[in-house]
Amino acid sequence: MMQRTVFRRAALLAQQAALESSLPTKNMIMMLRLDRCMSSVSIPPPACMLRPLEAPFRYLFGPGPSNVPPRVLAAGGRPIIGHLHPEMYEIMNDIKKGIQYAFQTENNMTISMSGSGHAAMECAVFNTVEPGESVLVAINGIWGERVAEIAERIGAKVHTMVKPPGGYFTNEEIEQAMAKHKPVLFFLTHGESSAGLCHPVDGIGDVCRKHNCLFLVDTVASLGAAPIFMDKQNIDILYTGSQKALNAPPGTAPISFNERACHKMFNRKTKPVSYLFDMTHLSNYWGCDGQPARLYHHTGPVSGFFALRESLAILAETGLEESWRHHKEVAAHLYKGLEDLGLKLFIKDKDLRLPSVTTFAIPDGYNWREMLTYIMKHHQMEMTGGLGPSVGLVIRVGLMGYNCQKTNADLALAALEDALKHCKKSKA
Ligand code: PMP
């Protein structure tokens, strides 16, 4: 018994020492093995857990996540504070102001989800739609498909307008569908990352108001890269993700609701299906409900919020207009280089191209998977094929946030040129 305690203590000390140095020593591994022989647990610690973490450097030139600036990584690495400490509330208040600037909104009901873009997508639908209500979804890529499925899962009557990837909807088409289906919510993707399309938004909010319908817009792939004005464009609910042009690690997702949206979601007959995403609780957690006390609801991702605050600070320092201009300029440099390589841009109309994610048609006779594997292997660079309905149609190159630099566009072009030379033409 005594001997066993000694072994345990030695193993613990070894563990602690290794934690401090981040590298397991030979002694530590021996001690752990000894400890394991004496242990009452039948499942041993996995060998992989006794090796240090390995995360290679990659050029993340796909549709996201994107590489993150050192200052944002450093912010995420700061010591944890309690999620209900006054300092954390201050940081959350700052985040709220940063999102209001990024969205161009004065909405009080502006928060960040503790979760990825999908969390914001579900939060928007779960809170504003009740079972049996009609929802209209514009599908011109994968994100509309996702929202249609989410709304279907909560028992909404889902109506879709469908165009092939790269297609877009006129305001007249949207109004016709709205008049026919009388939805309580209309969903549109601003930056369709699966096709590389930036959908026009002007005037749609007015159509929604005329038909007493809420306007929900996804800007996960476009925020910071292409202009969006939540208040001026009469968008009722807007969300984004942290990991693209916003420059933060994945895992947080800003979302904002205007008065019309709040009126609908706080006058429901039924409770939203999700406790975690229930805006009555989240609005209190974020200090948006006017109550004097902010109560425990869930433990927010403290490090993720530190990083998000820093990324919003970068956007505020840079300025939205400069960020949009810069993304457009770098994207134009990339378009020229792609065309010089003989590649065909997938979105023909320049004004409809999403500056953060560029798509080009898979060159004739090439196997896109082979090209992307080659680029990863020889250039440590991620580019991506299509997603959902655009699979097999396009290759996607994302240059956003920290990665949005002409030098990075040149690296991507050099990698593509190399892949075109070396990937033998074969049937895709
Ligand atoms: N919407 C769009 C336009 C996206 O590009 C993405 C992510 N690629 C999402 C939603 C989903 O975001 P997440 O992966 O962070 O859940």
C-alpha cells in the first residue's frame, strides 16, 4: 500500500514536471508505466496522450478557418478569468460594441454565441420560428440547405427557392415567393462560401417588412470582407462566425436581433427547443434584457471571447471601409493571376464575387482532389473543393482577414501553377 502511494506520488510529480516542460521525459513515461501496473483502472492512459501536441503550420487558404494574427492568438492565451467576473462582463460589453460596429447596427440585442456559425444559425431559427409556422429559404449553395433542414427539424413549414450554385435571386422573385408562402422568416446567405457568391441585399428588407416577415441574413463568410449594413438594409437578424475575415479562432459567433425580431421571439406561445440557445437566457447573460443581475446560464468560452474581442478591435482599428477595400483589391489580384494561369472564374459577374472566397471551375481533365492533395503535400497549403451542391464544380481559394495579402495570393497562385504542371491530366 505504502509502496503504491510512493509510486503514485512519483508518477504525479513526473506528470507535473512534464506539464511544466510540455515534453514527457523518459523518466515520466517509466513512472507512468509503473503506476499503470499498480493501478485500479482497467483502461490505461492512451499512448498518444503521453506525446506532446502536434499542430503543424498550414497556410489556410480555403474557405475557413483562416490563419489568425499573433495578437489574437496571444489574447486567447491570456489567463482565464471567471465567466461571471465583472471584468468578463466588461469584455462582453466591449464585444457587443465591436459587433454593433461590424454589423452597423444600434441593436441592443447583440451578443456572441458560445459556438460556431451553426450555433448562430440555429439560435436565429429556434427563437423566431414556432412549430407549424411558414419559413422561406433561398438556396443557392449549401447554407440555405442547412437552414431549411434546421427549420424542418423544429416542425416549421419550409418553402424553398432554389438556384444552382452561383445563382442569385431578384427582389421580384423573392417578393413573389413571399406573397405565396406568407413566411414569418426569410433566410438569405450574403456570402455563399460554397459557390463564392456575394448576394445583393438592398431592398429585400423592405420587401420583408411589406409582407410582415423577418429577414435573416448569414454573413459568416462575408463579414469584414464585403459591405453589409444591418440597420440601413432593414435586416432583422444577422449573424456571422469568428473564423473567417473576422480573424479569430473558430468557436464564437456574433448575432444581433432588432426590435421586430425581439418582438416575435419574446412573444412566443411555445418555448424554443434549445435551452442553451434560448434568447431569454442569453439576453440576460449578455446584459441585454435590462435586468440588474446577470445570472448563470452556461459557462461562456472565456478564451474564445478574449480572442473575439481582439479580432473586433483589429476591425475597429482598420475600419470597415478599409477592410472591404483591401479584400476587394487582393481578390482582384488573385482573379488576374488565376486568369493568367488559364483558369476560369466560376462567378462571371465581377460585382457578385465574394471577395473573401474565390471560386474557379475545375480545369478540364484534372482531378480536383489530386490537385488539392498535391498542394497540401508540397506547399503545406489548404485550398478546398466545392461543398454540397458545388462539389465537383469548383475549387475554392480563401484569402481573408490576416491572410488577405497580395503576397499570399502569389503563394496560392504559385502552388496552383505547380499543381497544374505536376498533376497529370486524368478523368475527374
Ligand atoms: N454560413 C456560411 C456562409 C459559412 O461559410 C459557414 C462555414 N463555412 C457556416 C455558415 C457555418 O459556420 P461554422 O462552420 O462556423 O458552424
